[in-house]
Amino acid sequence: GNEDVAWEKSFQTNFGLDFRIFDRIGLTFDYYIKDTSDLLYFVKIPDVTGYSGYWENIGGVKNTGFEAFIDADVIRNEDFLWALNFNIGINNNEVTELFEGEPIINGNKRLNEGQDINTWYMRKWAGVDSANGDPLWEVVDETTGEVTTTNNWNDATQQEVGASTPDYYGGFGTVFNYKGLSLSANFAFSKGNLIYNSSRELYDADGAYPTYNQQILADGWSRWEQPGDVATHPKLINGGNNLSNKVSSRYLEDGSYLRMRNVRLGYTLPSDWVQNIGMSNFNIYLSGDNLWTTSDFSGMDPEVGVNGNYSSLYPVSQRLTLGLSISF
């Protein structure tokens, strides 16, 4: 037991607006402020202690943001309906308090007052030396703030390099109904979050693991081969190139995406037809889930990951469904 651990405390304020115009256009808007104090956080400790870590009330975090939803019947008459909907959410979070004001490092992230709770903290990748193909990282002078580069991973400066929190997220959809025929589609999107693709430490390692298969370079990527090459990837060397595959912002990727969540085509027989055969409803449909996604993320799925970390996790499945719904 730990007598010093207490419940988190949250205080939330919401301002909402909900209205409809001409019985055609609906709008819902919500702005919120959520302050959490005595934030519970699992603090990791060295394995030699025999424990993985412990829970501690470390400080506070403040979330502010808004969510908006709009739907509209663009065309609506006796035989035909065309409806649209759109929603978007923006959330900004800030660490407001930590124990004694000291930052807490957890893996590749760091909690620091005044920063996003999901801030990445690691060495910052500076590209490839065009003269010799060496990897480069940033070195920041603590006194002057001057930024230089080094090809020695150990000499590079650990620093904040973005966050796994998206700038905004949401979705949109449309519905068509013509007599008994219906067609609907729903999409989801996210913009601005950074995903750490840890799988690339193994499969995009510049020869560090010669007995493993290496991934094919994505479109727009290039390998250094001779002096003067402006490349995204260092020189390929058996056994690795100056620890180029160690943790750094090299493997941070834009996790923005647009995905078709679902598309469905269906047909419902006219009521007088189904009543003649002793039924109250007859509907047949074809539905598809996650059939299309666009993203610059080089992994299999930009939605898969824990706290922004991606490591060869199974992607969201595509699915086709043929269904029949009958009521008596």
C-alpha cells in the first residue's frame, strides 16, 4: 500500500449551444475547460529494485478545447433525401504543476510544466552529411542556445521534438435515400500528431542488423551513395552507421490520416410487396469497413499505437459484409 496516493481531482466547465434552423440544419457546439490536480502517474524505477514502478500524484494538467457537429438535409422530399454531417474536435492540454517543478522522463516522453503532456523528448535528427553519408543530430549549447550538428549520437542533445497529440480530429459523412435504395458513407480524420515508428529501428537500420530483412524505402526517401548526395538515409554499412538507428526524431512521423470508416449500399422492398408475402420488412445490404485510407505514415496503420508509439501492431482490418434483414 501507499498512503501518499490519493484520488485525482477534476473540475470541468462546459459552455454548449444546440439549435436547428428551418428543420434542415442542426448545429451543436461545446467548449470545455477541465482542470485535473493530483494527477496519477506511473513512475518507472530501475529493474534492479525488483519492481517496475509505482503510482504517484505528481501534479496537474489542464485541458481546453471545443467540439462541433453540424448536419444538414441538403435535399429532402417525398422520394429523395440527401443529408450531410461534419464534426471536428480540438483539444489543447498543458501540464500545470509537477512535484517540485521538476520534469519527469518516461521512455521517449517528458512531462514538463507548461508543455503538452504527450511531448516527445529525444535527440533531434539533423539529416545526413552529404560529404560522407554520416547520420547527423543536433547539439544545443546550454549557455548560448547555439545549434550545431554531430555525427556522434552520444553527444547529441536530448530535447522536446513535438507531441503525439493531434492538432484536430473529426469526421464527416453523407446519406442518399431514393425510395427503397440507400447509400451512406462515413469518414474519419486526424491532423498533426507525431507517431514514433519504433519498428524502423530494426527494419530501417542502415545495416545495423544484417541478418534481418530491411524495409523498402518509401516514396521520397533516398539512400546516400556518393559524396554530394542529398539523401534522407545514411550510408549503408554492415553492422550499422554510427548508431544511426538509435532513438531520435528520425523515426517520428506525421500520423495525419483520412479514412473511409464505412460505406453501405442497401435496398428495402416496398411495404406493399413484403406484406403480400407475409413480412413487415425486407432489406438487403452490402457494407464495407476501412476500405480506404490515405496517410504519409510509413507503417501499416496510423491509428494503431499506444500513446503514439507504433511497433508492428496489427492494423485495423478491412471488412466486407453482405446482410439480409427480414421482419415478420
